[in-house]
Amino acid sequence: MIDQLEHLDTTLFLLLNGIGNETTDILMYWISNKLVWIPFYALLLGLLVNTFGWKKTGTIALCIIILITLTDQGSVFIKNLTARYRPCHNLDLIEQVHLVNNYCGGQFGFISSHAANTFGIAVLVGKLLAIRFKWMLPLLICWATLVSYSRIYLGAHYPADIMGGALYGIFFGYLANKLFHLTQSR
């Protein structure tokens, strides 16, 4: 059963990783870069301040810091615990992996930190801003999905790495949302 799941994961990875061209290579490389999203984060911060005011946004920022610490460090802990090689480090697969700019990432890939972090932020901020913007949660889930797919495209993660990271991030995003609401009920 495990062998069948790994085969399916590898087959799906090769399909998703092999799609593209030079333009898509550039686009996916930038989508995967955390610094590219700083203006987007600034926009979200502005929407949070406009919706909740500075004081509550300060509490939200603290929840985001806690969330990112849990998703980022937790995903690294899980990577080291499971020790599943990234596709770009898998010697049986390396000749078939499409790499962009020879980017690969660390040795292990399960679970994806990019997926955990972006889905965590998407759930926390999306649920908070949905009070005012009903479309915000679906938009942020699409953003997290795009960033996560870029990791498969770049050869850094299998689909299961992404799914594991997404579920991990969603879980902690909901917890961070609950934490914020608990601080507001006092």
C-alpha cells in the first residue's frame, strides 16, 4: 500500500513538475520567493489595520508570529523526523526532475514549509478579513495553492509534501484564529 502511494506521488510529481516552459520557469521561481510577496503582505496588513484598527492588528501580528514559528519550525522538525528526500535529492529520480536555476532546497521535503506557512497565513488572515471581505479566504487559499504548486514545479517537493504542509498550516491557522478570538473575549 505504501509503495503504491509513493508510486502515485512520484508519478503525479513528474507530471506536474514537467509542465512548463522558460516563461513559466521564471514565473514559478519568483512565485516561490518569499521576498516577492512583501508588497502583498503589506496590503494584507493595511486591510487588517483598516478592518480592526492598530491595537487589534498588533494582537493579530503576534498571532501571525506564533503561527509562522509553529508552522515553519514544526515543518523543519517533521522533515528531519521523516527524512524523506526531496525529489531533486532522490538519486533514483534526479535525471527526470525539471530544476529551475539549479534550485533544490534542503535535503528533506516532507512536509513543505512553504505550504505550511502560506496555508496557515491564508486561513488566519482569510478568516479574519472575511468579516469584511467574503472573498478573502478563497483568494488567500488560491494564493497558498499557487505558492505550493511552485514548489512542485521547481522540483523541491512531491505533491504529498505539499498536502501534508497544507493540512499542517490549515490546522495551525485555525488555532491562531481561535487564539486571536480568545484574546478578544477578555
